[in-house]
Amino acid sequence: MPSLVLLKEMIKALRRCVTTRYPFGPPATIIHGYRGQPEIDKEKCTGCGACAQACSTEAIRMKQGEDARIIDIFYGKCAFCQRCEDVCPEDAIRLTERFELAGYERESLRVNNEVRMSKCANCGHTFFPDKQIEIMKKRVLENIKADIKAEVQVDLEKYSRYCVNCRRDLSFTMDTHTRKWY
Amino acid sequence: MGLIDWARKKSPWITHAHCGGCNGCDIEIAAALTPRFDIERLGCLLKNNPRYSDVLIITGPVPKHTEPMLLRIYQQTPDPKIVMAIGECAIAGGIYVEEGYDNYSIARGADNAGGADKVVPVDVYVPGCPPKPEAIIHGLALALKKLPEKKLKAKASNTR
Amino acid sequence: MSFLMYLADFLIYPGLVFAFVVGWFFYWLFRKLRARMQYRRGPPWFQPFADIIKLLSKSSIVPKTAHRKLFVWLAVVLFVSIWATLMFIPAGSSSAPIAFFGDLIALLYLLLIPPLVFVACGPSSSSPYGSIGSNREVVLMLAYESAFTIAIISIAFMTRSLSLSVIVGQQSGFSWLIFRNPFAAAAIFLCLVGKLHLKPFDIPEAEQEIVAGTVTEYSGKFLGLIEISRTLLWYIAGVLFADLFLGGGDGLPPPWCVIDLLIKASIVVFTLTIVNVASARYRIDQAFTWYLKIPIPLSLIGLALAFVIGG
Amino acid sequence: MTTATEIESALRAALGSDLIESYRGADNRCFIRINRNRIRDICRILLTDFQARLCQLSGMDLGLEGLDLFYSFSLDHGEKGLHVIVKANLPREDPKIDSLTLLTESANFPERETAELLGIQFLDHPNLKHFMLPYEWPAKMESSSRTEIFGEEKSNEVQQGAAWVPLRPSKESMLASVIPIGPYHPALIETAFFKLQVDGEKILNADMKFGFNHRGIMRLMQNRSYWRDIYLAERVCGICSQAHSTAFCRTAEMINKIDIPDRARYIRTFMCELERLQSHLLWLGVAMDLIGFQTLFMLSWKDREIVMDCQEMISGARVHKAMNTIGGARRDIAKEIIPKIETKITELKKSLVTTINTVANDSIIKARTKDVGLLTKNDAINLGVVGPTARASGVDIDVRRDDPYAAYGEVSFKVITRSEGDVLAKVVVRLGEIEEALGICEYCLDVLQNVGGSLSTETSEFAEGDAFGKVEALRGELVYYIASDGTNVPKAVRMRTPSFNNNASIPYMLREQTIADAPIIIGSIDPCFSCTDRLVELEDVKTHRRYMATLKQLSRKRKRL
């Protein structure tokens, strides 16, 4: 025979239900810090691709566009592990608290960011994202001794116009301050 | 036909096909039945019998081993039916499919991307790893919106 | 005109439409109460109706391995037999559309048809789950039908009548049979739990063991027919118990007698729901011994009581 | 009380020159390499003289150096954390070794699996047949032979396995009919296939087929860096995801011999116990649903939601918590949410009273579970079952106590055991563990409020070597073996999940029971087929191609459906 405790619980339950009204009301729990749809801050993103390296499921990929690099997040494959947020040097990528992500098309489950690429002044090919070069220059100047700062800044401006291959080829023909250090 | 469309929307019976996932999505689907989320208030019943059901929920990356079974379940479901792919694995193979590595045990398409839609046509994709029950309910709501477009096939197919 | 009257009886009141609406309400009440007792919100009021309309509109698959004719016709036979049963049950007014001396016996036979149809459904679909379901249905039927029949006979002794309308008529003025013979009432109540496949006796359609039991392979329109029959069975169970033991409509004037009956029947449904919610499922052998241990002795005591105090 | 040195000297004495190499690993592990001919002797010594338990049996393909088999024996009932890992090398051209199945039944499944995946022939194995891979897979895989490695041509004929016909009784059992359970069945959320030979309602015999969830995880792990593998390890199973990542991180830390900070240790313990709570409540609900008690299913899952809320609050997700990293914890449990979690746990404690009382007093539950699915202590030891399944049969093992990891060495808790071995005992053991887990959680929260410090020790490189780690997952002992070659990608990852061992006990428990009890008996061990079928191996390309060919035949079959 059923226990009295259960019967009491059933009568208690009749008076009170714990069900959410979700599709017609707010969700049952609103938790701060829920790991939902990933999002890129287009201002901050430099297109360095650290997130694509760290991504545990290859949901984030770097694609080469015409003259832009595309950071492509396919959250139909994302594991919502937050590794990208951990490694991003610019805090540009983060997981939002949005969870209503369903869609009719597989290809609609994407978030993109295009980062413009610099063209090499010598060969005309694209090589690095603009923003990344800016950041790189800034970082170098921050960490360098004050006495050679002005010289290095001039050099950086010259170097940063060329792609890696051309820089190597041209470095000895270019008239730069750093050359004399060798 | 208004009455029939209304009735179909109000009474989606579900069959859940576990196709080799990690169980995360499956317990979230089961959690959707329980007091906190209770999808019976939307008319859903988890029937686990393809003959009875209108909505086929697929979880997991569909290993080749399960592929024929999934196809059979799909064929056994009477029209009109809706197929939902729940979780990353069912959408594109998720963590189990990697570029540059040929995962021999998982069904994949030509572009090396996995997913349930390589085996049966999928109507609604619900991302999340796993999606929380609210997200599943949201996906179900989207699926029901699409239901009136589905028509009976001209000739009822005889399946085993 | 009398033909039209008959047609109205069959189709509207107390026939198909009335019984379906009331059964729909009972079935919804059952599901709603079950949900509420489990802290859930439960389905909206139109749920059973929506389910049935949807099933009737879906495509129907007949399995290749099934015996096609039997498979299809069994669903129809089930529906028709239950429809016919409705004609014997007084719904509020003191007599049913078909009432004659001995209609209780006819009712007993008609109530046997649904379980028998369920028994036949299983093998006809040649599904292993269906076969096991039929097996279990037979055993369960043997268990509860004997108690059911003995209890009905004890009522017949009590009232010295084999006519339902006489039995209902005798109970007016609160001389309800449940007070005069509580043992038979308890026995019949427990048999109704088995007849409706409620827990702890939902063994023939135990979902976790044999999917949906005998009707596993049905789909679409046939399943819709079976669902309608199930809804009507809820009506029969509630109203029959109210008629036999709770005094039916109490001989009140027309609109009130129906309301009176429905309130009583709702209480029966409520009690059935509590039993269903508060219990797990027995194994088939345990269920059989349980029926031998409790309802059958109860019904025999009821029979003895009927002999002793008589009508 | 046996110590590592005692065992080493005993084995050295027994083996003589057949002992090729022996060294010690972290956490009291002894690794020895022996000549393959002596494996049965070693096993006999360890099993009978030292009452060891066979933990794991697996192998890896080293390419030209042949195949490496390793056997892990656990002796942690003696000294804390004592394990002997016996390794044997087999040449590619002659991959034969003596089977251990005659000595202990717990070698049966692992040997069948290894035979299927690596093509190793186990001599004298009583029942070496298909088990994990699809039926269409070649029935007898030749040892992944050197012909394939060296590119010699082989005939393209595909050896066909026995064709699989579901839902049809086989000819040899005309008297007893066969009832299929699965691959899809309402009683099992996951896919597994049980063939029950029945006479009426009585089960005469049972056969199993797994592998429907086979995703090739272990192979995939060898393609990814350690840090990315953590998330893959989590996704072996969604219910025990924290246990899997803890086991992976523990083993990886053992390779580098890193100690993790206190706060991280307590966070790990706390998360593991939360997960145990949610899993046992989940199991209780499912088990009650299997015997038709829908209300208790709803009640226990209602309580489970409280635990899920805690997990969501701490980690931002309900299922895959992603709390671990190698060297510590990734996420902190913020001090301001600790009081919130404490109130939730008190709430849970209060509402669990109803559930526990009902389970204890209900007569139908008792009728359905008492003396059903008996597993005797002898069988339990012989089959090598672990976790609550073993503890319900009176086998007193618990990794948390025997081989403490995270903060379990400092937390006090009881190991619950029962001697009956039936389903009711399993229910009681799990209910007891729920109470213990609540206690541990409260203790951990207290500590977490006071202990500060960093969250993780930074690591970026891995030493060469191998390690054997295990944790008490929710269903029992979960074993990881990682071999590292010094790069940031593991050379081999092998895991043995608790369900893999526990599943072996299903046929024993099913015999002489009724079909109605089959779901609850199968459910009573809390089988997790995602865990069971995580596997794999198969390093050669040729077999892969062969498989594709058979798949085509499969699709032809499908069209006829």
C-alpha cells in the first residue's frame, strides 16, 4: 500500500506547482554567467586567431576572404567551453547569456567577424590584419627602452608595410636604424 | 483545415532517438518532462514509439552503427512528421568530428561534416552543448510553427 | 419519429457525443490531477480532443507482417462494441435507451469485448511486444473478470433484479448500494482499476517493458479509434460505478440528474487517479495473486452479505 | 597489508629473467614489463596470493615496435593506492597471448574488446566473438598485420560477420522465443541491444550487443592537445562529465607529478559530489519509472533540479561543467554564491525526506525489487563489478577511500555496503550515498569559505612517461591510462569506464527472472552505454577502407527496407 508520506506530499502538490511558464513567460532560472551564444566585439577583435587555435571543437575558424580575414564562429558546433574567452588577448570574444539559438537552417547558426587585412607594399598580397599590426606596434613600443624608442618607431612604420617574405628580402636593402645594430 | 492544423500543433508526441551522444542532451530532454519544465502542458508526450509520434528528436553524432536504425525509426514514423536535431553532435558532429582526421565511426557527408541531416532530413536545429530544457522547448515551438507546411505524402508508405 | 429518436439516442444523448464529451472531461481530469499531484501544471482542457483529431488526420501504417484485415477491423470492433455498451448505461435518467429485463447480463458480456479485442490486437500485428501484451491481458482479465462478475451478481441478489434501471431506481433517497454492500463496491472499484489499465495494473501496456503492449503497432487513424474507445471507457467506468453504487441521478428532474451523476462520477475518477498516482506497477504474477487475495474475497463477502441481509 | 616492495620482490622471485623492466610511478604505482609467456603466472600470483583485482586490460599499437598490452591490477585494499601495471609486448606478426578469462571473468569483456579492436588473439578464450563493432565488420579481424603496414597487397575479399536480423527469433531457439530489448526501447534512453531467450515470462538466457555509441573517442584524443582533450573527456558521458575530466586531469598531472592547490582540490571534490547527487537522484527517478512509479520519478527529478541549479550557478552550464584544467580548477566558486548554494542544499535535504521515506515504506516497490536480480558476492568479485553495484553485493571497494584523490583524503565519509545483492540493496546503497554526498558537500563549502590561494598550477610541458589514474565516478571506479611521449599531444589514452565492468553482470542477474523485471535489473546497475562505447583504437588505414566497403553493402540492404 502507498505510504502516508507520499499521500501527504500529493495533497501538498495539488496546491502548488513548480512549473515554469517558459514559452509564454520568463525562463525558470536566470543565472548570471550562463554560457550561451558566443559573440565577437567587432571593435576589439584584431583577428589574431588565438580563439581558433584554442577552440575545443573547431567551431571557430579563420577563413581567408578577398582582402579580409574572417573569424567564423559556427555555434552549431561550439561546445560552450569558454576556452576562447580565456585565451583572447583583447577580451573581444565572449559567451553571452542567450540560449534561444534554434534555427531552421544549419548555416544560419553562425556569427562572423571580418577583419581587414593589410596589403604588402611590395608584392601586393594580403598578410596581416590591420589591427593586429597596430597592436603589435603598440606592444613593442611599450616594452622598449626609452632611448631607442624614436628610432624603433620609425623602423616599425617601414617594416610593417611589407609581408613576412618581402620583409626578409628587403630588410638589408632598406635604410633603417636597426640595421646598424647588427 | 484549420481544426486539423490546430490539433497537430497542440498535440506533438515525441520519439527520442539516441544516436550515440554523450547522454547530456538525453537527460535534458528527460528533464523537460519533469515538474520544473513539464512539456505535457504543451500537449507533448514522450511516447518512445515511432508509430505514435509526430516529432522525432535526434541526439548524438549518429555513428555508422546506428545509422540504419535511425533510418528505420524515421520510416516508421507516420506523416506528417518533424525532425529535430538537438545538440552540437546532431547538428554537425560536434566535438567528435575534426578537420584533418577521418573519424571512422561517425556518419559524415562529403565535406567531412557530420550530423543527423546526413542521414535523415532535419527541420529544426537546436544548438547547445547540451541545450538547456528551455532551449529545447524553444526549438519545439519553432518546430510546431513549421508543422502546417508539412503535408501528408500522397501514398502512405508501408514499412516494416 | 421514433426512428429519429433512436438515432438521437445513439448519436447524441446518451450516445456518442455526450459520452465522448464526458469521457474527454474525465480523461482530461485524470491527466490534469495526475500532473498536479506531481507538482506539474498538466495539459490544457482540450488536450484529449486535440490528440484524437490529430491522430485521425495522420497517415496510418499497416505493418507488412501484420494480418491486415484483422489488424484493421479489430480497431473498428473495439469502437463499435464500446459504442453499443453506452446504450445500456443510464445517464442520469432512470433508464437507458436499451433497457429490458436482464440487461445487466448483456452489459457484462459487452464489457468483456474490449479486453478481448486488446488480446487479439497483439498477435494480429505480429510484434513481439504485442504478443507479450496479449499474454498479460489474458491473465489480468481472468483475474479481474471473476471478481467483477461475482460482485455484479451480489448486486443482483441485493436488489432482486437483473435490470440496471431497477437497480438505479431502488437507490433513490440515499439508500445507495455502497452503504448497503461496501464490499462489492470495493471489489468493483478495484476491478475498474484493472479494466482501465491504471497503475498498479497497467501491466498489459507497461511502457518501460513492452512499449505500448498490444497496440504497439497501431498508428494514425486506427490509433485514433482506439483512443476514442479509451476515452469512452473512462466515461463507462465513472458512470457505471455511479449508477451501480452511488444512486445514479437520484431520480432528480432532468437537468439536475445529469449534473448529479457527473459530480459523482468525477469523484470516482478522482479516487482512481489517486490510486494511479500513488502506486508503482505490479508484476503480472503479483497482480494475479493480488486479485485472488483481495478483490475476489471482497466480492465473495459481498455475495454472502447479499444472501444474509437480502433485498 | 601488502606493500609495493613486497609485491615487487615476490614477482621478481617468481619471474626471474622474464621480468624485463620495473619502475615506480606517482601515487604508489608499480610498472613492470614482462615476457608475454608468463602473463598467466603473474595473474595467478596476483589474484590468488595478493587478492588483486583486474582493473583494466587494454593495448596500444606502437607501429613497428609491435603491440603493447597492459594489465592493471589494483591492490589498494592493502596499501593506499597500490597498483601493479603489467605490460607485455607482442610482435606484430604473431600477436598471441594467453587469455586470463579462465582465471577471472573480469577479463572476458576487455579481452573480447581488445581482440576485436587490435586483432590480438587470446588463446583459450571461451567465447571470443563479436561484441563492440558493427555486425558488418569483418568477423575475425586479422591482427593488424605487418602486410598492411608494409603495404603488401591483400585480397579484397571482405569477410562478412553474421548478418544481423533484428526482431526475429533465431532458428536454434525454436522452443524458447527471443525477445529483443533495444537498440531502441523505452526502458533504455540509450542504445544497446539485449537478446533475451524466454520461456513464457521467464528468461532463460541473455545476450548483449554494445557499440551503438561507438564514437572513436580514444583515437580522437591522440590527435588533440591535452588541454583540448579535457573537454573531449567530459563528453564521453554527460552524466559523469566531471568525473571523466577529473580522472583525465589527475592522470595527466601524475605524468608531470604536479600537486594542485588546496582550493582547486576542494572545488574538484565539491563538484564531483554535486554530480554524484544529481546522478543518483537521476538514477532513482529512472529506476522508479522502470517499475512504473511515475510520481517518484517526478519527485526525485524535481529535487534534482535543485542540484542542477547549483551546478549552473557555479559553472554556467547544467551538464558539461568545464571546471577542470590540468593543474587545478578553471573556475572559482565565488564567495558570494556559497551562501546561496548552502540554502539550496538545505532545501534539498528537506525535500529528500519524502522521497526516501516513500522508497523505504512502499509495499509495491519492495515487492518489485526485493530478491530481484541477485548478484552474489562471489560473482561480483569474479566479474569485477565496481561502484554501488559491487557495494550492494558486499564487496567493500571505494576509490575515494582506497586511493584518495582531490581532497577525499581529508574528508570523512562512510562507505555504504549491503550484503543482499538484489535491486533493493542497490537502491539502499545509492540512497545512503546521497546522504553521504550531502555531508561532503557541506564540509567542502565550509572549507571553501576559508581556504584561499591560487586556483591552478601552471603547466605547459609534459614529461615522457605514463601514468595510471582512477577516480570514483558515479557508477564506480573510472580508470584512465595515459602514455606521453613528451609532446603536448598524448601518445595514448585508454580508459575503462565503470559501466563496462558492470554490464558484464547483466546476464548473471537476468537468468531465471521474468521479462517484467528485465528493465529494472538492467537499470539497477545504472548502465551508461555512452561510457561503455567510448572506445577506440584502430590505427591502420586498411581496415578503415574495408569498413567503407561493407558500409556500401549496408546501404544496399537499406534500400530494400
